[in-house]
Amino acid sequence: MSETHHHHDYTAANAKHFNESAETYRTELSLELAKRCAAAIQKKSSLNSEKSVVLDFACGPGLIAFELVSHVKRIVGADAAQAMVNVFNKTAEQNGLTKDKCEAIFVEKLNGDANDLNGELFDVIICVQSYHHFEDTQQVTRALVQRLQPNGRLIVLDFVDDEGVAALFGHGHSHRHEHIVAHKHGFSMDHMTKLFQDSGLQNVHVESAFKITKAEIKALKGHEVFGHAIEHEGDFTLHYFIACGEK
């Protein structure tokens, strides 16, 4: 069954929020998380610097893409926030990366047909820390599968639904960002397995990617994004899963 959230447009709210935060998104914390996520992706994707064409969906300013760019033939970022796309492309240019190697494009939404993403197909599609923002994860997953080459791989990283993410969103983060978070407690691994299988993917594997403690988060600049949960006396550990499936 498709997930529905009436009376609120999460896509528009997310675009507005991330347009406003694009210039300040790059912090010690976001860079550390990007490194950990990129390392997990590399273990699961068999990237090839001469062959792999990769899509980073909901790419933000490109923190993941720039971690992976030397391991791929080409990487394309796609985001619904134009300011994020602008920061991504500016950073690519500053790093001497040509558009045929690394670029971002504005994509307001996916329709699930051959016109998505300029009709391009990809060997690997990644989506990191973004699924909890999507109102209809089933629709997004099926649309992304449509953009995979035969035998291509979809890889998603996000929060595991456990006491860690419950503590995070229960102490202020969800109140600050309630308008942009559709799935406030992340996802169970069983849920992601079924979501991938129902979208036609094969050889689906969902497992732990890494964990990061409150102490580790608080030691890094940029931890303020997590709001009152960081200052609350309770402890928590954020647990990330990695979900992989083949077309």
C-alpha cells in the first residue's frame, strides 16, 4: 500500500528547508557521516573507475559524491533543492571536475517513466540519509529502479528504527524539523527488505552499516542540527542501515 500523508507537502517543505541551508550544510559532522556512508557504499557496490556510472539521488551539496568520484567513471547528483545543486556544481568546478565526470541536476520529482533524469540509466543509484524525508518511499523506490541498467544496483542508507532515533526525534529534533521529516523513526530492516522486493529488486540485503554515538556527534562542529537531543541528559546511538538490491 502506498504511504500517504495528507494535508502536508513534504517535497515543497524539504526543498525550501534545504535551499535555505545549502551554504551551511558542510560541517565537521556532515563530512564525517559522508565518509562513513561512502565507505559502506564502496563495500557493497563494486565501483569501477572506468565503467561505473552512478546517480546520487537527493545528493545535497555532494558530500557523498565527492567521496566517491575518484572511484567511478561518472557521477550525477540529483536534488529538488536548486541551491544544493548550485553548491554541488560550484564545488565540482572548484575541484577541476568536468561535467562529464561529475555534475548535479535539478529534479523536482520522479514520475517513474523513461523521461526521469533525462532518460539516463545508471549502474548504481545511491540515496543517503534522505528516505526518511520522502512521503512515498514506495513510489520513489520504483522510480529509481526504472533508472537502473539491467543488473544495476540500488543502495539506500538511512536511520534504523530503534531507541536511538526515537531518542533523537523525541527530544526536539522532530519539533524543529517536523515539517520536513515524513518518517520520524527511520525504518526497520524488515520494512526496507520488503520495500526493495516489492519494487522488483533481486538479491536484496539489508544490514547494519555503522553506528555513531551521541558523544561522537557532540564532539563535531555541526551537531546543532540535532537540536535539543544533543543537550538532553539522556544518551543515544544512531544506527544506520544499508539496503542493497539488484535489478
